[in-house]
Amino acid sequence: MFVKNSSEFFSESLWDTLPVSWQDALGDLTPPQIADLLLDKEIKDRRYPSVWPLSLLALRSAAHALSFPRKAPGGHSQDTGAAVPDEFQSNQSQSSLLGHIFRKHVKPKKQHEIRRLGRVRLVKKLCDQANCSSVVDVGSGQVRYACLALPRVGLPADVQFDPADVDAMLAHQGKVVAYFSLVLLLAPVVETLVLLDRMIFLQERGFQSKLIPLFDAAFSPRNLVLVSVKPKEAQS
């Protein structure tokens, strides 16, 4: 389920892989209903338009219970709606707490993360403990990578779709949203499992490690940072 994309939803008939009872419960819901009934664990008084199967209710409860808490100190819970951090109240694309040099060609989400990393002095503390004098940020934008890489292997970077095919796919928009909402429901569980596995691996090898919900989860959903430092007495 996690490696599928929207095109494979149609080519592999992914909707038909769900239990029929799940299809009946989710197929006619609007996106706001799916968000409230499936993804938001804070809502207490849920109003279901139909009776949900116990297997789907159990999946939702288990996914919420097994996901690592994502509320950063002073931040919004991931499940309390798309609240905008104070730094973007006056301009939703420019952080009021960063200088121009840190905002140029930087998306609001990344601006928020830069500010949080600087505010908590996490990078400075890690450098001091590890006796490190240089920091390298390694990353790659997938869109830019695709635009550069695809033509080199003979594939177009932009694909033209037949309007009739697009209309046919849009007719199933509700099912697409419902299916990938299940993906969104399970993704934090898998991420929690991977991060805990990595943290325990490091701890077993003498590293001081912990998981920190560093960013505002309503603005930067994947907000967990794995911090690990090898004690000075164990460094060679």
C-alpha cells in the first residue's frame, strides 16, 4: 500500500483490494468526513453516515495508539487541524522570524524547520558534543531530480493526458481520497516503527539517542528528529 501512487490506483484496481465492507463504508464519504472519521483521533463525538465494520474501527484505533506522539513543545497537535504557526500569520509564505537570506527560494515548511532548528540550538549542541566544526545538509528535490534525470533515459519530464481519461479518473476522486487516507493513517505507524528500530540500534551500540517532536506537526507533519551522540569517553 505504501509504494503505490495515484496512477497505480487505476492500473492495478487498488480499490478492489479493500474488503467490500470497507468499500461500502468509505466509498461515498466526502474528504472532510474522511478526515474527521478516520484521521482525526481527537474527535470524541463522531457521526457515522453508516455502520462501519469492526475491522476498520480496530485498524483506526490501533494506528492512532501505536503512532509516536507528534506534538512539539508549544506547538499544535497534528490532529487539531491545519493551524498556521504564528510566524506565518501576516504572510503565509514568509516567516516573520527569519531574515531574507533564510527565506529566499525556501518553502514555508522548510523555513519553519530552519527556525526551529536554530531556536533550540540543537545543531550547536550536537556539534559541541561531537567536536564537529562543519555541518552539511544533504537533500534532493524529487521534482528537480525528475526533470533532469528522465530526459537522460529517454522519458519525458511532463506527460500529456487525454482529457477524457482525466474526466474518467476524476469521477472516482472520492475513492482515491479514501484509499490514500488509509495510507496516511498507517504511514505514522510505519515511521514510528522505523525510527524506534534505528534509535534502539544506536542505543545498543553505546550512543545516547532519543526521538524529539521538534517541529509544529500541523505545519510539518513528519516532525520527529532522531538525535544521537556518541559519549566522549567512547570516542576514539
